[in-house]
Amino acid sequence: MATHQTARFCIDPKLSHEQAIMRIGRYLLGTADRGIIYEPDPKKGLECYVDADFAGGCPVYWVSKLQTEIALSTAEAEYIALSTALREVIPLMTLMKEINE
């Protein structure tokens, strides 16, 4: 999330943005030995959560970005988010199917 926020100011960066990027770099250097341990469970399959907090399981793909479309309602915004997520999930499902064959 922090990199997303700083990237929004790449056209006209200020000293505070440079300091934020340096802080992100120090954080990444200090946590390089940490990570997510992914132990796949074929029974669970692939789960997709849109516009939700971490909902259990292990995240394989995570993205946070502004929608490019303008929604007229919250429901429409959720459908747009779901459509965007499925564009990423369907190729992953195909890959998982090919690996399991």
C-alpha cells in the first residue's frame, strides 16, 4: 500500500516522498528474511476475495489500485472490482489445472 501511495506522486515528487521511499526500502531490507509460507491444499481450490480484508488462506496474488471506471453505486463498484479480479484469477485457475494434469 505504501508503494502505491508514493507512486501516485511520481510526476511531481517532493522531499517527503523521497523520505517515504527510503523508509520503505529500509523496511524491506529489515524484513528480507520474512515471507509467506504457502502450503497448497488441493481440497480448498482457489479462493478470490474482492474488496475485503485478509479472509484466511494464503494470498497468492494481491493488488490494490484505483478503479479506472466510474461507478454510479456501491454495488456497481463491487461488480467492477469482481470483474477486474476475475481477469487475474482465471489465468491462475488455468495454470493450476495444467500443473495438476
